Amino acid sequence: MSEKKELLTTNRKALTINLDDRKYGTFAEIGAGQEVARVFFQAGGAAGTVAKTISAYDMTFSDAIYGKAPRYVSRERLALMLDHEYQLLLERLAAQRGERTTFFVFADTVATKSFKGNNDAHGWMGVRFQTEPGGAPSEIVLHVRMWDKDAVLQQDALGIAGTNLIYSAFYYRDDPKRLIESLVDNIGTTRLEVDMIKFSGPAFKEVDNRLVSLYLVQHGLTNAVMFGPQGEVLQPSEALYKKAILVERGSFRPVTHVNVDMLNCATAQFVQEPLVKGKDVIVLMEITMNNLLAAGALDAHDFLSRVDLLGELGFTTIISNYSEYYRLTTYFRRYTKEMIGVAMGINNLLEIFNEKYYDHLEGGILESFGRMFRHAVKLYVYPMRQDAFDRYVNTGDAATHGSVASHAFASGVLINAKNVHVADHLSNLYAHLLENHYIDCIVGFDPGLLSIFSRDVLRRIRESDPTWEQMVPASVVSAIKRRGLFGYTAPQRAVASA
């Protein structure tokens, strides 16, 4: 049994830093008062830590000091603040005390609940710091969302979170998991969400930001994180803001021709929707934490392999803690009012109609569908061959949904959104969704790909059966071979006998 770690109070964290005479820096805060600096002043001994505090609240003053940025609460504004204040520290104090001091700058730019109460309470905060006197700086930047209804409580949460960030940068930087968990010490995830974090600099040269982002979801600090095609960590509100969204959920272990064909076909239909024409569109591949934890524990190498392969194909990836689709579409509604499309196979469609997933909802499956479909959401359903469908329905809960009638040429039949059977008492509900185009068949697909399944590809890779190479895109084949992913081992070359 692991030793229980002592939960330090916010005051104790600030006081510990204040009493460390090697640490000295600036606090620059915009938009919610000087909440983090206040914590350090109240803890006592701040004269040994605080070089300067500043709150350039007025936009004209802020622009004059830091330069203009597209938005005042943005990553760009935070970067300007960190750059400016850190450079000032070095210019003014390096000669005087640089040999014995590790300098740092904490900065935040935040919008708490406005007087009218109709804005999004969120902010960017970061800390740039040296780990040794005269050394190159490292940096942690994160985005927070505040859930308290009252602005004063939001300010309080911000002060605690900023103190946690500074303390963790100094004392937990060698343990990213502990660092992540400590960000919500004395606040909790019901008051504050951390939906993006990025580490950089020499102190974090061994840190993979994608893996650290995954810890945010795993430890409940947020429910979803996003990565761009190059593996870069994306902030969801920036990536999804006012965009029409198309998403495909899968295991992508590995990504196959079917996954790509499904999304390409669904995209072709999605962009032709009247509500989507002329809109900015983002296309996502989604993996759930349930899928990543299917083996019982998180396999970091397996996770990074999946994200890398999706990136090889140019896809943006989202990792979410939303096992139910209605929760995923509700999450997207935080950021956009535009149309949402969900591409899925027949098996996922039948899972949506499995009532066991909605026992916790007072309104059951009807409540879940009301939440999912109420704002321009459509499901695009990829077909399945009859023989594959029969294997699916005979290996789990889906058996209760039935199948089309068996006959001599059943294996050649394609099960699609129009001929699939759901449970009898849900058939009228299904018909309503189909007739009103909340559910649509994917068209233009390649019938020759319908026999491909990720689990078969994975098995063939591990058995050194080269036929797997025909089941995945060429760039994925190269990446799997080059990096030895999913248990791939290069075939042994025969040695000619003398």
C-alpha cells in the first residue's frame, strides 16, 4: 500500500517558497485582481520572494507594456507577459544576484464571471523558472476553466491554483503525475478544470506533453484533451470554437483502411449539409479512456502509438472520458453552435440503443437522445457485412437486437442504417430518427474494405503474418515497421549456408 502524501495547505506552499531565499520573481496578473500574489503576501516572508507584482488591467496600459495580442485572455497574451517580465528580471537583477538566485515569473490572464454573468470564466496561467542560477528557463503553461458561480469564489480558486502551479514547478517537476494531481489541491475538480497543459525547457526534456495531457483526463482534471497532426497539444476552445465538428470514435489499434474510408465518406456528406456549407469544419478521431484502459492499466507506449499513427495520416485526435455519445456532443456544445456529425459503424449504433448505458438517467434512453440530438446532430453510419454482423451480435449484449433474416446468400448482404434491427420496443423511436435524418447511411464506401477489423490486423502483426500490410494505409505500415509498434518484429533474414 502506497504511503499517503500529506496535502499541504495553500498557505504552507506559499510560505515554503517565501522562505527559500534562492527563489525570486515577478507576479503579473490580469483580469481577476492579484489573487496569486495575495496568497504569497498573506503567507508572510514575501519580501524574500517577490521582486515585483503588476496588474496591467487597463487595455491601453497592457498593450503599452506587453504589446498587442488578438485577445486579452489568450495563450499569445500570456506568452508576451512571460517574455517581457522574465527579460526585465534578468536585465535588472542578474548582475546583482544572478549567481545565487533562480529567477521565476508567474503570469495569468483571466476572465472571471462578469457583472452581467454571461461570459465564459476561464484563463491562461504559466510559470517560467530557472532550476539553477544562471540556467536556461523552463516553463509550464496551462488553461483553466472556473466553475464557481460567484466571481469572488472564482478569484479564490485562481489564487489557489496559481500557488499550486508555482509550488509544483519547484518541487514536483521530476514527477509529472504528482505535479498534475497537485494542481487542484485545496480546490477540487468541481471548482476548477485544467483542460490543457504544456511543458517546455531543460527541466522537462524527458516529458512527452501528450502523455502529461492524458494524465489530466485520467486524474479527472478534465474530460477531454486534443492533439494536432504533429503531436502538438491543442486547447479545445481554440480548436473547436464556432466550428462544425465531425468525429469518428474508434480504438485505432492500429488505424485501418476502414477507419479512413469511414471518415472520408462521412466528411464528403457532412460538408454538403445545408447547415455546414460555408462553415469552418474540424474533423476528429476520438479514443475514449475506457478503450485505453481496456487492458486494466494505462499503457503509455500503446497510447502514444495510436496518436502517432493518426498523426501520420494528418488527423487531429481527441481523448475523452465520455463513454456515452450524448456526453461527447454536449461537450462540443461548450464551444460551438454549429452542426455536429458523428461517424460510426453498425456496432456503435447498436451500442447507442443499448439501454443499460442510461440506467443512471431519470429519463433513460429518451433523455440521452434528447440531449444528443437536440442541436443539429447527425449520425453517419458505415455498413457491415452480414457475416461480420452475425459474429458481433452473438458475442455480447448486441444479441438482443436481432439481425436481418438469414438466407442462402446472407453473407453478401450489407447491414446498414436502413435495414438494421433494434429491440422491438425501440423500433418506433429508431424509425423517427431515421425518417427525420438524425441518422443517415454512409454512401460511396469501398465494399472491398468491409472485412477489415483492427483486432485482425493486430493479431496478424503479432503473428508475423505479412497480410496485415494490405489492411492499413502505407504510411501506417512504414511507421509500425520503423518503430516496432503493436508487437511488430522484423522477419529474420535467412543466412546462406557455406
